[in-house]
Amino acid sequence: MNELNQADKTLHSLAQLIALTGMQWLPLLTDDSQTNMDWNSQLHRLEGRQFAYQGQQVRLVIDIEAFALQFIDDQEQVLTSFSPENKTPVNATTWWKNQMQTWGVSEIRGLNYKLGQDPIEFQTTYKSTGLSTWNHWRTIANAALHELTNWSGRESEVRIWPHHFDTGVYYSLPDINGQENAAIWAGYAIADALCDEPYFYLSGYNSAQPIDFASAPALSVGEWRNTSDWKGALLPISASSNAESIAVFFRESYSWLDKQLLDR
């Protein structure tokens, strides 16, 4: 588990450069989704959104198997790359800033959030430890969240968000006027204060009244928590025996929460 947690920290740190790239080249959206990224399980890489540069569609990716940051075009040609192995976050940021300057970005626009703690200290070197395990679990998470989206009939992209580095979906529930008044969100989170290992989660809100999570029935897999830190369902990966158990966790927790919100 320590290697997986370390891989999360390594990629969380490097993913900030994908987020920063979105801030320089893409329209700034209210939900900050210009900064999020996709996990491409077939090519084994984290992919930022495409942006236009000199008639090309370019994106910044992190190739997990090569352990490299790469700017690639829409023909899959690598325009420039950086190998983080035994390099520091300072080295990676310097490479990225130099590329921005080469492409005419003179003033760097910062992110709209602050990390509570740097995933990797500025002068600590990156290592490729645990990346194959990281690949395994993010691929499982992607598949589980796509399955939940299809099963529920809701609409959402499955994206990795750079702030907390979770893979997530967000199902907005509008009122009769089309304004959101409730939502359900689900995903896969890195180890944090709630759980010392990565975990699957599901929660939501109702603007009309608080959701009574204390009344939720026990889940076959995972558990409901109703604390000041977290109100929702949680399933540590150590309790996730297979893909079906994860699907059961999401379906059971979603079904109960969706019913509470339909009755709003």
C-alpha cells in the first residue's frame, strides 16, 4: 500500500503541470474543468485537454509506462518531453515554464486552488515506484464509474481532478426550471485524513434540506459514514475484492441516495 500511496503523491505532483497547462491555453470555466484530465487506460497515460497551437491540437500527458511528461500533437507525435526519474518538482516546473516561454506565454496564470501540502517536496526526487499498481487501480476506478454512469442513466465525464487527485463523476440534479438543487458525486480518492489507503466514495447534497445519512441502511460492501468530516459511503480498496464488489457498493449507495433526492 505504501508504494501505491507514493505513486499517488508522485503523479499528483506532476499532474499540477497538466492543470497549469489548461489554465494557460483553455477557456476558464466556472467548474475549473479546464484543469482536469482523463486516464487513458489503453495508452496508460494521464491526458490533459487539447489546446490549439499553430494549427495543431496539442495536449500534455503523463505516460506512466515511459514515466515521462510529453507534449503531443493530434498525430501522436511527441513535441517535447521530460523524464522525472531522479529529478525534482523544481526541475519539472522549470522544464514546463521554459516550454511555455518558447510558445509565447510570458505571464503564467496560477491555479484557482491551493494544495494543503505539496505531494512531493520541491527538492525531493521523483521515483517511478508503484506506477503499475497505480495503473491497475485507476483503470478499475474508470471502469466502475463508467459502469455506474451507464447503469444510473445520469450524465457525467469521468475525470481526474488535480486538486485532490480523485477520479470522479458529478451528477447534477436540476429543478423544474433547470437549476441545480441537488447532486450526487462518486469516485476514487487517494489516501487522506478519512482513510489511510485509497478508497471509493459516494455522496451528495440537497439544497432544500440536509440528507439524513444516519438513516441509510447497511451496505453489502463498504459502509456509510455520518461524521463532521464525511457524510456518505466509503469503500477502502483493501475491502474491494473484485470489480463486482465495487459495482455493488456504487449501486447500493447510489440507489438509496437517489431515492432520497427524488423525494425532495
